[in-house]
Amino acid sequence: MPALWIAHVTVTDADAYGRYAALAGPAIAAYGGEFLARGGRYLQLEGREHARNVVARFPSLEAAEACYHSTEYQQALDHARGASERDLVIVETTG
């Protein structure tokens, strides 16, 4: 089953977060991830608002999790730590 990687982000250091984004994209692609939404317009209806919302589709929940724990993604994530407030969830789709 495919899975969605859903991140809600508030960037606090644009330069450092830019370094994260430059490295994260290729790491996500290497695990079969493709971006469905990356920033862009949104409408916050409930919960805590984050200025940046990202959705990527992976072939499976396991692929998305493997990407997150990969050396490549963790190296990217080092730039996001301290440069953003993030919530991230991986959700398996229904088909």
C-alpha cells in the first residue's frame, strides 16, 4: 500500500532550512518518494498552523520510514533541527 509523508513546518532559519531542502529532496526521491505538495497555498481549518505543508507519496509505509532513518535524510535533517518546528507523520493510504 502506498503511504503519505505529511510534514507541517514553521521555518525559523531560512538559510539552514534551505540546506535541508536541497538535501532532503534527493533523499526522498531515492526511496521512491514523490512530492504532491511542497509549500503552496493552504487553508488551516483546525489545529496549530504551520506556514509550510509538505506531502510526499511513497510506494509503502516501510519505504517512507526507511527514507526517514536513512543516512542521507538524517544528514539533511541535521540542517532542519534548530531551523524549524516540525510535525511529521507517515500514513498508509487505502489504495
